[in-house]
Amino acid sequence: MDNITDVFVEECTKSRYLKPLRLKYKQNGSGKIWDAMKVHDSIAVLLFNKSKETFVFVKQFRPGIIDKDISPAETAKMEIHEECGFDVPLESIEHVTSYRAGVGTTGSKQYLFYAEVTEEMRTGQGGGIVEEGEMIDVIEIPRSEVMTFVMDESINKPVGIMFAVLWYFQNKAN
């Protein structure tokens, strides 16, 4: 991961990724207001490399979003190839579930998929599309160490990763 420096916060007045909204409604006859954001839905894929007995994760300073006119599964296939370097057949990408992320602020939908890969499916090193400014590190964590990773509070990770790993041990681990 590149060294991220000189980060500052400023007002966002125009964005192609999010739009602030004010929701006005009545609850039991009482007027209410709730501020929220309209954002793109997203996907998450739990990849398990059967050849190495490792989980394949990406580390990136930007979330993955669904911003193309293709299905979530097709987006998952494309992102696996671009970010991790594996060419996974569409029929091998299993839809696990979907859920609302950012509850209380965005309510965007995140689709969770699972796929198993082997080294024979590797077509490149991944890392994203440089022309789009993506700088992605591909990280492999041994299956025997992944729960330590999940429970380590010092490592920033989205809750979706934690849920996906727990789902794996409940549904896929032998």
C-alpha cells in the first residue's frame, strides 16, 4: 500500500459518487427529519485460494462500487480479475447474500459473493487498473490465521470481511 499523506477534509459540494439528501416524514403524526446520502451499491467477494489454503484480500484506499451497467455477479467477476489477477468463471461465483451497509447514513446495498480459485486460474498479479488510479495490494492470509486477522482490532477492515469469514467457517470449512 502506498504511503497516504497530506489528508484533509473539506466540504463536498459536488460528487459523482454521493448525493446528500434530507428525508422529511411523519412518525405517529410527529414531523421528523433525517439526513442521509445516496451512494452506489457495492460488492464484496470472499476469495479462497485452494492451491495455497489462503484467503485473498485486497487493501485499497477506496471502496469498490457498482458503477457499470452489469449485474453484481458480473461486477464481482470483473473485480476479481482486475484486483486479484484470477479469471473465475461466472458460474463459479456463488452469491452468498446481500445486506444494507451504512445503515443510518446511506443504506446502500452490498452484495456478498464467494469464489474458490487455484493458481491455475491466475492470469496476472492483480493490483487494479493503473489508468483509473487504482493502487491495490493483494494480501493472502492462511486459513489457519484468518480468525486472528478478523479479530485483530488494530487492523482496519470492513465488517463485511468479518461476516464473510464467519460465513465461510459455518458453510464451507470441512
